[in-house]
Amino acid sequence: MSFSPPPPPIFAGENYNIWAMKMKKYLQAHDLWNVVLNDTEPPPLRANLTIAQIRQHSEDTAKKNKAMSCLQSRVSDVIFTRIVACDSPKQAWDKLKEEFQWLDKTRQQQLINLRRDFENLRMKESETIKQYADRIMATINNIRLLGDEFSDQRVVEKVITTLPEKYESKISSLEDSRDLLAIRLTELINALYAQEQRRANRMEEHSEGVFQAKSRESSSSSSSYKGKKPWLEKKEKGKKDAAKKKFQPCAHCKKTTHLEKYCWHRPDIQCRSCKQLGHIEKVCKNKPKAQTQH
């Protein structure tokens, strides 16, 4: 089956590195990239050539014009005016690269910063393995856009060495079953994700078990009061509430178990037993002692 890749977007002066990568693959798909890299003319025709050799020479000569046409058609009119004077696709490509790609010094600084970001990446305890992998790939893709080679194996090593302790058992299992130097990034992420899901399911089941146990305890506790009379339940509840409640220290006895107006030692209250002020009969110390019968 014939394959005709879609052309890259029109370059209008922004995101040059992305456009250049797409344009390069497009030219490679049409067997025109070597013409852009090497600004050479095919050798002149010799005598006594076969029809196939003449046809090949004609195709090699036409490649230069085809590559030039591809470049001119994938830039805006404003950008086209900057390469219209170029005689070869290599000159046009180099012209665009010189004008729109970052200066080498700036590019190198960007690469240094991105590599530093990559080295400092660590998985957070609150992150999932998918979220961490997305953060790593975002940094790596920016590095690759600047033209720096970055192998998938280096990414795998980064993931393995920066995972939290909870993933150690899975890493050890993978080391026992296969060579981690040959494992693919997607395979590693999927294996870790599967373990993450199993752990989440176990935690959910444990939480449900704890909830059900507490529900049973609550049900058992409430059933113990079913045989009691309503007034008794209310009285017991009132005692519990009173025992828990605290008041300001009483001005008369300094205790915090009652309000001041209910204190047994108020100065305006009269004892029924000794008829003295300052206490009630219940706490009276002057009560006549009961006589012992002989």
C-alpha cells in the first residue's frame, strides 16, 4: 500500500523546533532529506548510459526542486520572503534554522536547566505513578525538542531510582523475573500502576470492614437500652450529661459541678436542722446524733 503522510503545519515564525522535527520526518518519508543535508548536484551524464540510469539521474536532479517546493509550501508568505533568494533546499533550511532556532548559547542554557530539572525529579507521596510518569515525560520531551538525544532506558532508570519505599517490593519482583535494563518504560509504568490499584483496593476493603465493625458495635450498644423504660433512659442520660458538663467555680464552695444559685453553702440559706444560715440540712454538721437504744 502506498503511504502519503500529511504535510506539517504552515510555519509562521512560532514553535520552530516542533515544526522542524515534523518537516524533517515529512521530507524523510518522501526520500528528500538527504538533498536538504547535502547540497550537491548529481554527477553529469556520461555516454552510453542505459535508460534506467538516465531515468535515475533525472529523478536525482528533480529531488532538489521537490525538496525546495516542500519547504516553500510549508511556510507563511512572510517567512517565504526570507528564503525566496535561496538557491537550494539546504540554504533555505539553514536560513530558517539560523533565524528561528535559539542561539547556541541560549539553547545550551535551556538544556542545562532542563537536565537539572530532570535530575531533581522525585515522586511525591501524594502522586500516582501515572502522574509522576507524565511529569517526567514533559521534561524529557522539552529536552528532545532542543535536539538532545535522550534514551528510554535512562528514563526507566530514573523512575526506578526515585520511587517511594512502597514500590520496593514490586521493583524487587521485577528484578527477579527479568532484566530491568531491557524493560520498556510503558511496561514498567503499567506494572507499577497495577500494584498501585491492588493496594488501593485493599485499603478500600479494609475501610469498609472497619466501618461495618463500628456499625455493629453501635447497633449492639443501642440494643442494650431497649429493655429499659423511657424515664429511666432519660434519667441516665441526664446524669451522664451532668457529669460531663462543667461550670465556673462557685463563689461559695469553689466547686465546678453546679451553678452558684444552687450551692448548698449559700450565705442566705437557712438550715432546717440547726436554724443557722450558710448551709442546708443535708450538709449540716450540727445535726443531733441519733441516740443509741439499750
